Amino acid sequence: MNIAYGIVAGLLALFYVYSGAMKVIRSRDQLRPMMAWVDRIPLPAVRALGTLEILGATGLILPPLTGIAVWLAPAAAMGLVLLQIGAIAVHLTGEDRRITLNVGLVATAAVTVWLATTRW
């Protein structure tokens, strides 16, 4: 289970660090081609979402690696599930109805929650 958790959580963390960093660093004009919803949300909220994604990725990796507060790993994974459920709602209420990636991320984060709770 430790290897499975490491692989799934590592891939999920890589995705969220990249995605979160883009939301924190890039301008609205740079984000628009990839994320049509950025025009409907204030830029500080987009930056906050990016920060949450980076913190979630950190919570998936650091606690299991250090052995300190390991309960944070399933909590971070659950937070990412909730984040993607919110993202699906945003996509469905706007013109952009592409939610395949979001559904995949919900499933991956849910598997990560399960692996995190069964590994300790």
C-alpha cells in the first residue's frame, strides 16, 4: 500500500503543484486559453485556489515522508476531492462544460484518501 500511495499521491501532487503555480503566477490573460472560467471569478479567488492546490499537494507528500502529523495526508486528499467537486459545479454553471479532467481528479483523490487511510 505504501508504494501505491506514493505513486498515486506523487502524481496527484505533481499535477496540483503545476496547476496551482500557474494560477498563482500567471495573469488572467495567460490563464484564459486553458481555463475559460477565470473571467467569472475574481483574480484573488483564482490565486487563493492556486494556493490551496499547492498546500494540498504539500499535504499529500510531506506528512508521510516525515512521519509527522500523518493524518494530514488523508485530510489533504479529501480537501482536493472537495476542491474538484466545486470545480465541477463552476464548469457546469458556465459555458465550459468540460468536466472529464475534474471527474478523473475526483476519482484519483478519492483513491488517495482510501490509500492514505489504509496505509497506517
